[in-house]
Amino acid sequence: MNEKRKKQMQELKEEFYRYWSEKIGVPEDKLRPWYDQEFDSEPEPDAPFEVPDKMEIFYKYSYGGQSRFFREIMKNKKILGAKCKKCGKVYCPPRHACPRCYAETEWVELSGKGTIVACTVQHFSTSVFIKRVPFIVAYIRLDGTDFLMMAQIELEDVTKAKPGTKVKVVFRDKRHGNINDFYFRVIEE
């Protein structure tokens, strides 16, 4: 590449980054590693030409057979399980059909109390759902169920959460129809 062409490519590159950074809201320094090769060398004429873009999608998501579980949490502050009509196993999170004997299940209301089976303290989070650290992620066996539910426990003193600890559900004041509409607290005895 001669000096004149290098200068043209440098100006074009700077304009490219300015334009795309403003258009999609990504800082120029984040774009450069991905697109510098387009300007720093002469790609084959038929090589793919790639430009940055941003995609936002609005869509409707269905919880399918678990819809009632989330609706009851959001609207009525209730935790439901699913009981197999054939073998009697109770699932929470619920299942539309029993994975053991393939029979249909029926809804059962649960007390919202349970026992920690295993837990860990999280001091960092990348999740948009988790606003407070540290927090506890635990496998909880809800009373009246045969399986474990992974859920969040909120405590001021995270050392109080350990296997065998009794917990109860707490519903958030503002609920939005997702798994973060509730969490658990240790039952103080």
C-alpha cells in the first residue's frame, strides 16, 4: 500500500468507526479489534465485508406447561408444585408430565417452606436480575416435594445459610412473572 492509499484508508477507517459507534452505541475502541483488518490490509475482492450492527427483538415468550406456576407467584403469591397422578411424586419446579412414568401431573399448593440441601455464597454477579451481593444460591427441598429447587436466599449474615437450615418463601412487592419474583429467608427459631 502506498502512502497516499494508507492515508485514505486511515481517514476512511476513522470515519467508519465514528459512524458505526454513533449508530449502534458501541464505543470505537470496542469496534477496532474486530474491524481493523478491513483497513490495515487489502482483503481479497470477494472476501465477506462485515460491518457492526445491533439487533433488538421484542417477542412473546410462553412458559407453556409452567404458566400457572408463574401466574400464581405473580398474581396470588403462591408456590405451586406438580404431583404425578400415577406415582405421586411432587415436582417443584413443576413438570407438565412426570419424567419417571410419563403420566400427567396435577397442580398442588405448597406451603413455601423448605430445607436447604446445598448452598453457596456469591460475592459477584453478572446477572441483571441480581441487585444485591453477596447473595446465596441454594438447592432447596420444599416441604411436600420430592425434588430440589434452585433459588436465591437473601440474608444480612450469609453465614446463617447452610445445609439443613429451614427457609420460607418471601414474595417481592413488585412481581413481574419471572423466577425472581420470590426468594427465601431463613426461618428464625
